[in-house]
Amino acid sequence: MKTVIGNLPDMPNEVERSILLSRISNTVNDMLSLRYHIEKPGTTIQEQKGEKKSPDTSAKLEAKESENKEENTTITLQEPQFTFDQVVLEDKIIDELQYSIKFEMVRDLVYETWGLKKIEPSPKLALNFHGDSGTGKTMAAHALAKVMGKKIILASYAEIESKYHGDGPKNVKKLFQFAIDNDAVLFIDEADSLLSKRLTNVTQGSEQAINSMRSQLLIEIEKFSGIVIFATNLAENYDGAFKTRIRSIKFKKPEKELRHKLWEKMLLATLPLSTDVDVEKLSEIEDVCGRDIKNAIVKAAIVTAINEGQTGTITHKVLETAINDIILSNKEMGHTSKSIPLSEEEKKDIAKKIKGKLKEQKDEEATADI
């Protein structure tokens, strides 16, 4: 069981607030339902209890631990899944992406022939895609890799972080080296967890591990000579040291013109659309992103297939109902950027639960030593 709680915002928004309370609640419940012991160096739980460990059991435990560690650092290459023909973004973002493509084309001329490698030994393309969920960040990364003729490596904070203290920095180093060895585009999602400000007043091993991982990431970015793309919804949490090393591109929810293009592109010619479907009216529905539109079309198609079968047609009403249901669901899930402080009652409840579990753990350790 692993839980890291640190560097919490003073004014969490509704999403952060919900995640924080959920994680604490889950952690407390886990503590209540599981009995665990802190292993002494070189011993197993069975040995702490006075039980004899058989050679077979020892070998199996060591093999399993080795297997888990290896699985934790697995990196895979894949072919890009999207092309620029599928991307619908603002002209400003398209221009930024085109600049990135052209950078790769003139890299040797600028850095080798014109000698700029003397002042920039590791020419890189380090981008930061930030903005609301569902606005096309991942799709744009795939499209960028596709047009460059490269494969893409998809990674996230959860995959890089390790339950084994000290392995996080190794995973970061391994990830960047793998991208160089395979001349691939490296795409790191949930980047705010990796690029946030390093923790101060470190008192726990887990906090030190996070700082070590972030420091290693700075080193790797500095010496990296390739293409790395970070993606996040919370770029404001980035450490200043990272901000100066990457170029940021903001992805926003589409305005009406872009929404119109998204509806047109995703309402495929193969779909059995009713003649009453009005893309203009659908594009007037606000506060939606490309993913919302895609999900609405998929839902409308499934509903039509269930209710009417092969002879059915997807009507304007079904599409409109589907997108409005998604908007309502998003609001109910608290997808808003408004910051709301934790109440005093919530703060006290969190502190009480954590103190109680720490005391319970200490009592169990004392009992185990008797």
C-alpha cells in the first residue's frame, strides 16, 4: 500500500478537493482493513513473527519482488494513432505545432552547420501542452509524432513513480534514454505531478524520493537531445526551473467555429444520420470540448442501435440529448476551476483520522516487537 500526500494547495479547486478527500478516505479504510508490518532489513514478515521461512518461500518472494520491479519500469513503443487530418485546433496552436515540425527539419543546419551546438550542446524540442481535459493534447502529440515519422512513447507519473524508494529517478533516466535510443517522441502525461515545485522541510523517505525524481528529471531535460512533450491540466503548479526549459502551448475549449468543425469531422459519413441533424445548432452548445463531442456521438449511436437496430437513424434530438447529458455530468462531477478552501470541519476530520492511524500503526509495531 502506498500513499504520498505532500505539497497540497492551500486553496484546492473542487477536483483537487475531491481527489484529496477520496485518497485520504481510501487510505484510512485500507489501514482499517489491512494488518501490515514494517519489515526489518534482511527479514520477512514471517521471520518477525517468529515463523521459519522456507528456502522455497524465500526464493518465490525474491522472484516476485524482482518481477514487480521489472514490470514497474516497462517502456513500450507504439505507432502514433492520430494524424493532423483528425486534429481540430486553433490556428495559433497549429502554427506552434508546425514550428515544432520545422524545427526537426532544420536541426542539423542550425546546430551543426551554423555551429549553435557550441552554446546549446543538447538541442531539444521540449513542449508543454496544458489546458482543460479533452482539448486534444494527447491527439496533438500523436499527430506530431506521425508527421515526423517517429514512434511515440506514452508515460505518466503513476508509471514512472516507484513504490521502491530510489527507483523513481532510475525510471526517469531509463525513460529518456529509451527515447534517445529509439529516436521516438516521448509523451509524459500528468506532468504536474513530476514538474511541480520540489518539497521543502522534507521529513519522510517518500518526500525525499519525490524530490530526487524531480531533480533527476531536470538533469535529463537539460542533457536530452530529442523530442519530449509534457501534458497537464495544472501547469500553474510547475517549478520555475522547469518553466524555463520547456515551451508551453495552451489548449482551450473550442469556440463555436471550432465546435462546428469538430461536429462535422466526427459525424462520419458512415453513420446513419437523420436528415434533421443540424450541425450549426449543435455547435451553438457551449462549454464542451472535443472529447465531449466524440462521447456524445458515440452515445447517440449506441442508443439508436439499441432502440432501433440496423434500420435506425441518429436524429438531432438524440445527439442534442447526449451532449447535454455530458455537460450536466461534467458539472455534477465538479469540473470547474473555481478554488474552494477546505472547511475547518474537513481539516479537523482529516487530521484526526491521520493521527489515529499513525497511533494504531505505532501500537501494532510495538506489539510485533514483544
